Amino acid sequence: MLRRISARYFRGFGAAVVAVAALVLAANAGPARAAEATTTLQPPTGQTQALR
């Protein structure tokens, strides 16, 4: 009987570890920010007049 109880606790603990790992991975897999995705190689508009 003691083996059955410890097996239940072991399975429960394993399920909890898997659930926490899934939540951490899901939290870090969010969408990228728009500010980071849009980078331009053009100089700011104030400097375009000086370069011409």
C-alpha cells in the first residue's frame, strides 16, 4: 500500500513539474514587439536635408 501512495505522489509531482515547464515556455513564446521588428536603414528626416 505504501508503494501505491508513493507512486501517486511521484506521478503528481511529475505532472506539476511538466505543467510549470509548459507555463514558462508559453510565457516566453509571446509575440515579438513591433518596435524591434521594424528597423530602417534610412537616416532621420532632419539629416536628409544636410546630406544633399
